[in-house]
Amino acid sequence: MRNTWEFFSSENIVFGNGAIQKLDKVLSRFGAKNVLLVTDQGIKSAGILEKVTDELEKYGYHYLVYDKAVPEPPIKSAMECLAYAQSEMQTDVIIGLGGGSSIDLAKVVGLLLEYGGEPRDYFGGENLVPGPVKPMIAIPTTAGTGSEVTSVTVLTDTENQMKVGISDNFLRPSVALLDPELTVGLPPYVTACSGIDALSHAIEAYTAKDYKYIEAEGNLLFQGSNPISDVYALKAIQLIADNLIVAVHQGSNVEARENMLLASLFAGMAFSNAGTAAAHALAYPIGGVTKSPHGEVTGLLLPYVMKHNATVAPEKMAEIAKAFHYDLSGLNNHEAAELGYEAVLNLLGQINLPQTLSEIGVQEEQIPEIASKALQIDRLIRNNPRVPSQNSFEALLETAFA
């Protein structure tokens, strides 16, 4: 049994409407002159990039923009960004501007600028980063990944058709700068995928196996649920239950956008310490065989994983049902737990996201291989409150497929 737990986050969090105007104050802490800004074409065309570069120009920073980030960035994208940065200037600070993919790409480039090599050198385990990476400011424009405070970056290994992660506390951004006004222009589908991703983070962190019973040795990045992560995770669930549908259907509702960005932040703080579990483990191999965004896949899997885990985590599943405003009067925890995963399945329909694997192109004959690959992701599997097996995962996926 493990006796202690730790809690980590970004060094500094700046949150609020108009927070982008604090950028110079944040950069001045690092004595920065040369800034690498990593973003994507969508952010550029939406006019969000200009809001950031205007701040940089106002205060005389020399900056370089890499605007070719793509969803689920492949390894070659990281190497391309790295080569571009090295050929143009000596980078002092990196800004990751956009969704999780842009921020993740910025994390990887910050790592490679400091220690060299290529991303594959850091795959395969936790705590493989030698030390602090290049200072980074994360500015999220979606409310989903929580990447602005997390210790993980996810890339696509196209050779093996697999999403892969680098996990280390040194990868946490130095500063998370969150301005809800930057998320107002998000389309409904992106809002839905991002929001359900945040819910997956929060629920899997909240229902993760208690830190005392994680069966692993050494300093763990994902430690299982603990008192602090539980508080952040449950608050994130409550915020998402109350605001995601409004944010999807009323995109200009600033209050809903602000609450969703806060929920994503809280979920990121929770899962980057407690860890995620089976929904994310299964999503990695599924991400290799379908073009659906990561958030859509984890969100689709989430209610089925909750149902799979309900018998061993009924109290927390009941709290989730309560967060969705279900009346639990007269119900025992096991009956209330059923309402928890029903609430999430219903939410998928209300925000127009798929509810079955067949809808996103998964073939039934792929299920055994998906289950087998997911079981190999130990850092996630060990967190799941119910110990999975090949047979139980296949049964779960069959239920999700229909």
C-alpha cells in the first residue's frame, strides 16, 4: 500500500476575460526577447493569433510563428517545428496558442530545444525528461484538454498507427494564461468534442483507484485519486453538467464559455495528478484506426467505461449522477450509479456527438486488437477501479459498438 501522494500544477495561472493583456507582464518574468509561437491555421484565420502578436509587437518582442500545427500532431510535425525554430533564432520562451494539439506540440519542441533528440527518445515510460524544458506559456483557445496545466503531450506515431504520450512533470507549462473570450468563436462541434474530453478527464480522475492501492513502485506521475484531485475533478464535473450544452448551442454565451474553460482547467489539474484510466487507454488504439478527434473518442467510450466500473465505484458514480441533478431519493448507491453513466450517454446525444463505435468507423473485427493494445498501457490500466481483462474489454467494446 502506498502511503503518500503529491500534487503538481503549472507554476502560475492567469485567468479571466482580457487575460491576454497580461502577456507582457508574464513574459517579463523570463527576461524573454525571442518568442516562438506555435499555433494552427484555424487560430490564424479566426483572428486569435493577431490578438497575441499585437501584444508582442506592442512591447517590442522578436517573435517567430509556426502556424502548421494539426490535430493529433504526428512526430514529423514536431521535428519540422523544431528545425524551423532552430534555423531562425535562439528561442527564449515558447507560446502554445490553440487547442491541445498546438500546446502539446509546443511542449515537445520545448523539450527538444533543451535536450535534443527526437520525440521517440522520450516514449515508453514516465519521468524520462532529464530536467526543466524551455519556458512555456500555454494559451488555450478550447475548453477541453487541460494541456495548459498537464504533464503530458500526445503525438501520433504514424508508423505504428498509435497515439503516444510523453509524460513528465517537467513538461508542465510555466504559465497557463486562460482568456475565455478567446474561446467564444469555437464552432459547436469543436466545443462539444473539447467539453466531453474535459468531462472524461474529470470523471476518470475522480473515479480512479485510490492512491493507496495503486500497484506500482517508485515516483508515479499518475498516482490515483487523492483528496485534492477529487475536489477539482468533482467541481469540473458540476461545471460541465451545467454549462456544456449551453456552450454548444449558444456559442456566444460568455458565462458558459468562462465556466467551461474553468472546468477544463480544473479537470486538467485533477487528471494530471490522479491520472486517467480505461476510457483513455482504449481511446489510444482506437485513435490509430479512426480519424475522429481524441475528445470525441474518449467521450464516446466514457459512459460504457463508467458502466463497466460502476460495481466497484458506486459511491463516486452516485456523486456524478448528483452533479447532473438527478434525484437520488430512495436509491441505493448501485442504483444511483446507473444514473451516472446514463447521464453521460444522454449528454452525448444532446451535444450531437456519436454514441457508438460503429458511427466513427471502428470495425467489429478490430475489437480484440483494440482491447489487447489498451491493456498494454499500464500507467492508465493500473488506475482503473475495476481490473480489466481481454474478455471484459472486448465485452465493453461490443456494448459500445452496437
